[in-house]
Amino acid sequence: MRDNILDHILNYSPDMICTIDVAGRFIQVSEASSRILGYGKEELEGQLTLNFLRHEDRAATIEILKSIREGKTETEFENTAIGKDGQEVPLLWLVVWLEEEDYFLCISRNVTAQKQAEKEMRRQEAVQRVLVDHSSDMQALLDANGNYLYASVAESYEKAFGYRPDEIMGENAFSLIHPEDVARIEQAFSLLLQSKEIIQISDIRFKASSGEWRWVETTASNQLENPDVQAIVVSSSDITEKKQFQFKLQESEQRFKSLFENNPDIVLFQNEAGTILDANPAFLSFKGKQKEEVVNQPLAAFLPPEVVPLFRQKLREAFSGNEVSFEAEMTFEKIGYKVLSVVKVPLFIAGKIEGVHAVMKDITEVKQANKTIERQAQKLNTIFESITDAFFTLDKNWNFTYTNTEFDKVLLTDSRGFIGKCIWDIYPEETTRVFYREYHRAVETGISAHFEAYLERLDKWLEVKAYPSDEGLSVYFSDVTTQVHQKQELEKLSLVASKTFNSVVIMDKEYRIEWVNASFTRLTGYTLPEVEGKKPFELLLGEETNPVTAQRIRNKAKKAEPMKEEVLVYKKSGEKRWFEVEVTPVLNEAGKVVRIIGMQTDITEKVFQRKELEKLSLVASKTSNSIIIMDAQRRVEWVNEGFSRMTGYTLEEVAGRNPREFLPGPDTDQVELQRVSQKIAEVVPFNSNFISYRKSGEPFWLAMDVSPVRDAAGSITHFIAIQKDITFRKEAEANQEKMSQTLYRQNKDLEQFTYIVSHNLRAPVANLMGLTDLVGSIDPYSKQFSVAVSNLRQSAHRLDTVLKDLNTILSIRDSKGHMEREEVDVHLKIEQVLTSLQERLEACGGKMTVDLEEGLCLWGSKAYLYSIFYNLLSNAIKFRSRKRPLQVQIKAKSDAEGGATITFSDNGSGFDTEKAKYRVFGLYQRFHHEVEGRGIGLYLVKAHIEAMGGQIEVTSVVGEGTTFQIFLSKVL
């Protein structure tokens, strides 16, 4: 029975079980030998064990077996066998010496897979170690031919070049190098293959996916012989912006040098003592000196003694940090009298004045010319002032160059400030009128202009003569208002007498007709011969004419009083028409009536329409809605009682006015009002909703339907507007919108919570599950077990951190709407935060300044306000710039609406707000991956502020710093 069990084990065990005698020969071997070594047991039994081992392992194996036999060592060891196919097979032996049987009982296991796993792990660790040592924007592994085996790129590098790691795997690096740089890179690569030294190559042009060539700096290390790496390790950084800055700097230096050397004006560079450190050719030519004779000499040595104190004083002012300009008159021995315009500009380098540039321009001729011009101008001024007309001149750009005294008298102005200013800037209202057109026509054609024009601003008529020249325009004008009015009166009388559409009758003082126009004949049917010498009352009044009106007309006629009446008259045919009659007596110089002028207008249609409107008004007055009847010019003619109840205005208060004058207010939608005006202009029915205002100033929502009314000829006569107060409906819509926004925010919060659960919780939980399964399957005494336990602990800590973050977020969200508010001293909270972070702030050399309104208190949560300042200040310390000491500034002031604005700014590293966009205050959003953090701080800041009913805004510039603005309610 025992032998059968042993045979079964020998035949089916995956491990090779064998016995070996004292001489080292196989006695008995299990079937597994063929699977492990490729030899059948009959090929091994009786053979020396050492013959099947790697040569270098034989001596050690003999010693181990000897020690096991003597009981001096453990029974487990490793060596390497040579399989039948010649391949090495790593073996793990478990050997026991059987004293009674006088042989070794051995169990041998093939550990090839384990060895390969350990080798791969060492290789990956080595690769990661090398990549960390060479960390940059892009890390890559290349083979000996320059092909990419592995690539890892930073987010900024991927955005700049447009490559994902998988897109360049297998590509040859040389194919992406600029053709002009390939030879240099190939030479460096060849050198790298022959050496183990690290090689750094600068200024390489690397092709981006867009085809753009960008500049990179690369460090390469030959790790081909490193068995755990077997590649060329390459680390590259994008230096495109640095190179572009260098190019611009070189270009700027070249421009400055060219400007300095080729400037026709004198340019010097001086130190604080006044010594010339550099001088351009213009100065050397001016003084007739060589450069070596001037440099390192004081400027005073080249100036007349009388101006030296002035130049020294101005140099001191320039070295105080101010740009200085002045003029100096001087006489040189050889050059003679000169006037120099001097500008001294300090040169700042790193905040310190290193010297002063002096630019001197010879303006002697200009000064002399100006004096000549002044003398000539004085002569011209005397001539111009003697001109009796108003007079002014303009240059080519329409700027005033002269005005005389009469100009001010006619235009009732003071033109002393006009010189050098554009006429159309002073009188912009004239740019659409006749003066503008005529002046431009004269300049464009070169032909003088003579015209009369009305100056609306002064209610004057001017006679204008404009003469163009190469220098501009000369204009003479005079006030001809009286003459124009007389002319206009004559034209009116002429028009009335012959061309007017209305009927005109000229009568003597007894009201006997002397003359009628053609319109009288058209309206009444009577010709001049038929009515001459007769009185119009005898011809036109009839049975149905209102006797009261007829008597009133006769009474006023007897008194020769002006009159205006509406009266029913009869045409020659007997047809009845309504006339509006207007009678005006004409008096002589003594005030006596010499003639009577009568004008008649046919208003029959207007009277009929008015009667129709009176009928409509009876209906409209009984409706509860507001009704407005307007004429064709949108002037109110009638409103009903519903209008007065709705708006508070009576008919007397709005009659003759446009509703746009009294219904709109501050919150009325101007775009909608513009649409209303457009629809009225289009003369089409329309409706509109907008905020209107009652007489009391109370706003309300108005729904309005407007319809045009046309006469039989299709002409617009009226507009009718029916209005309704829809304030209640609009408030209901606003409440519904508010509820929709609340639901939207709640949905966004739910999405954020789902994100946390699905992404931030899943990863550590998945790690915990995977590591738990792994721990159960490996030897608890092995190295892998310790690594797995360490990773298990890290995953548990990460899970705990996410749960704490989640608890914080939920506590803030739960507090909204019922957070306990109290008066919070802002200055005290800032001091508490500063105390907590003082050690970190001093350790980085940072400083914080606080500028608060005295006694400023906010209405909110003490804990939230502390958290806000703590997170902002700790972020400022964490993400500070490494190029300068940290400066933090906190300001706070009240606003007019009972709130307070808090500004928190720093000069740290900043971030790209355009790229960050809406993610700035997002949960787990990080913008500085080189600094450790969780990306929850700004999320908490915004959540705390919104929980207290506030808002926060941020601006940031990379390399300059970040500014937060917080708006909160203030304790009143």
C-alpha cells in the first residue's frame, strides 16, 4: 500500500522527486523530470547529478549536499540545471538526508517563471529609477537605432507638441528632428553609443504634430548595457518660449544699437557723476571729436560754463527716477549760438538706476523760425481784426488757426480755447448739416462757396463765404437773420395766396370778398366772379349750421377779432361739409383793420372719425382692461377708466403726450421698446410685454396689443392699444424659473457626488480588493508579501482621505439654508490663521500685509471664514514662486449695497485661467502637479462662501501671481 502511494506521487507530482546516493548519482527519478529538464527518468537514473548542472553551480552544490548530510545547513537551496534542449532551468531544491537509507531524498521545482517575474520587476524598478533621475517634460527610451520604445510626456508637453505617448511609439526620433539639426544629433548619438557619459544637447528643433518646429533641450544616457534597462534614456524639455525670448532680446538689442548709432540727434549715456560712458556719432560730429576723446570725460567739459549748473541739476533729477526734459540756450566758441532741446531718461536694471540716456536735439532754426512766425502772426491779427465780418481760418485737418473778435460777437462765444481744435469736435451737431457739406465741397473742389444757412443752436441765419487754399479754409460770415425772416414772410404770403391746398379768402374790412384761390373754388364750387363783393357767411351757412356757432362767428366778425371755428357749411351743389375756419385781420401801422384773411380747411372726415371714436369710447370706457387711442403721431387722444385705474394717470395728464414719455422706467427693456417703435413704424398689428411704471413709481408687467386704424384711402389715422396688467403671471414665471435653477444646481451637486463615489472611491477600493487577493496567495515571509502589505496600507489611507473629503463636502452642503450665522470679526479671524501658519510663512521668507476697514465685521460662520483664509494662505505658501520672496496682501472694504469686498492676492507662481476655466473651483482639480496636494482647497473655499450667501472671483497670470475677490454680507 505504501509503495503504491509513493509510486502515485512520483508519477503525478508537478515537482521532480528523486533520490541521490552519496556519490551524487540519481537512484530514482519521478516522471516530472521529462517536463522540467526534458530527460526521461531512465536517462537520469544512474547518472551523476553534477553532469546536468551549470558548470559554475557544481562546486557550490557539492558543498551544500555535504553540509546537509552533516546537518550543518538548511535543506533548501537554488541552482541552475541544463535541460536536454541546452536551455538553463533554474531549480529550487528541498533536500533531506536519510541516514538509515544512506541517500538524499530530493524535491526539485522549476522556478523559471518566478525568476523571470523577479527580473522584470527589477527591470521596471531600474527604468523608473532612471526616468526619475532624468525627469523632464518628456522621458523616453530609445533603441540603438533611435526608435521609441517607451515615452512619458507631461500634460503641458503633450498640448504643445500634440503627441500622445502611444502616437510616437515605434517612430524614429531622427525623423522628427529639423533637417538642419540632424547631422549634429547623429554625431552626438554616435558619441553616446560609444560612451557611458551623460550627454546634454541644447537648441534642437523638434517637429510637433501640427508641423510647427519647437525648440527642445535634451539629456541622454546610454543604458543599453544595463540589463534592467537595455535602452537609451532620453529626457527632453520644451524651451520654445525661452528661445523666442532670446530672439526678441537680440532683435531689441540690435534695434537699440541701430537707433543709437544712426540717430540724427545727439545721444549720450552718463553715470551719476556726469561722466560720458558712450556717445553716438551725432555728438562726435557736433563737437568734432573722436570717440576716445569723449568717453570717460565729464559732459561739462564740452559745454559752455554758464549752462553746466543747469545740466547737473537735471542729471540729479533724472537719477532720482524722473524723466526730465528742458531747453537750453548756449554759445559755443567754434559752433556759435545754439538752442538744444534735451531729454534725460533714467535706465533701470533690476530696480536700480544704472545710468541716464541724454538725447539732445538742435532746435536753433526752429526757435528762430517761431519768432519770425510770431511777428508775422501779430501783423495778420491786426489785419483780421479790422475786418467787419466775422472771420476764421481752418487748417487741412479742420482745426481752428484763427478767429477774430466779430466771430465771438456773432456766435455768442469765447473762442480763445478754439485754436488747434477741430471745428467738428466743437460743433458736432453741424456734421449732418449744410455748413459741413458746403465747407467740404469747397475744399474738395477748390471752388469758393457762398450760401445762407440756418444755425439752429442760436436761431440765426448766416450768410457765409468760404475760400479754400493750400493751407485750409478761410471763412467770412455775417448775421442776416432779419433779412431772411422778411424774405420768408413774403414767400409765405405768396404761397398762401396761390399754392396752398387750403381755401384762402381775402376780404375788405367789411368782410366783402376781394379774392379767392383755386382751392376755395375746389372746396365750395364757387368761382371768384360768383363770390366777388359778397360775404362768405351769406354763401356758405345753411339750415343745419349750428345757430350758436353761426352767431358767434358774426359777433367776432363785427369786432374784427381773430377766430377759429368748426362749422357745417353748404357747397354750391348743396352738399354739406365740415370746415375749420380761421380768420385773421390785417392791421395798418395805426392799428386799423384794412383787410381780412380767411382760411378754410375741409375736416369732414376728421369730424366723422371723431364721432366714431366717441362711440367706441363709450364701449371702451366700460371694459376692465386699459385702452389708449392715439393719433397717427402716437399722441394720446383718449384713455378709458381702466387705464387710469392701472396707471394712476388721468386723460388730462396724458392727452397730447406719447406713452413712451411716461410709461417706461429704469428697468424697462430698451431692446423691447425699440422693437415696439419699429413695429409702429412698420404700421402692423403687434403685441409686447415689458415692465411699465405707474404714476406712483411702482413697476408692473404690462401686456399690450396695438392695432393701427386706417381711413378709406388706406392712410393711418390712429393707433389703438389694449393693455393688461400681467404682474402676477410674471412673478409666477419667475418663481418657476427660480425652482428650475435650484433643481439644476441640485442635479449638478448630485453629479459631483456621483463622480466622487465612482472615481475617487472606486480606485482605492479596487486596490484594496486586488491587494487582499494577492496577499492571500503569496508567502507571508517573502519580500513580495511585505510590499503588498505596504501598498495595502497606502490604499487604506487614500480611502480614508477620500471619505474625510466626502464628509466635509456633505457637511457644507447640508448646512446651506440653515447655517447658524453670527457677527464675525474679520481681523481676528485673519490673525488666528496667521498664527497657525506663521512658522510656514517665515520658513519660506514670506510676508503678509493686511489692510482692513476698521471694525469690519461680516455676517456668517466663524469656522467657515477661518477655513477660507486658512486655505487661501496655505495655498499661497504652497504654490509660491521660487524666483522671489512670497508677498501676500489682504484688503477689505465696504460697498454701497451693505456688503463687503475682500481681496486676497499673492505674487506666487499663478496658473493659466484660460486653460483652467470652470475647473478652478472644481473638486480634485490641481494645476501644479509638481507640488503635492489633493485639489480640494479651492472647492472648500467656494463652498464655504456660497453657503454664507457670497460669491468669489479669481484672476491669475502665470509667473506673476493670483488675486481672489470675495463678496460677502456685512453686519450693519
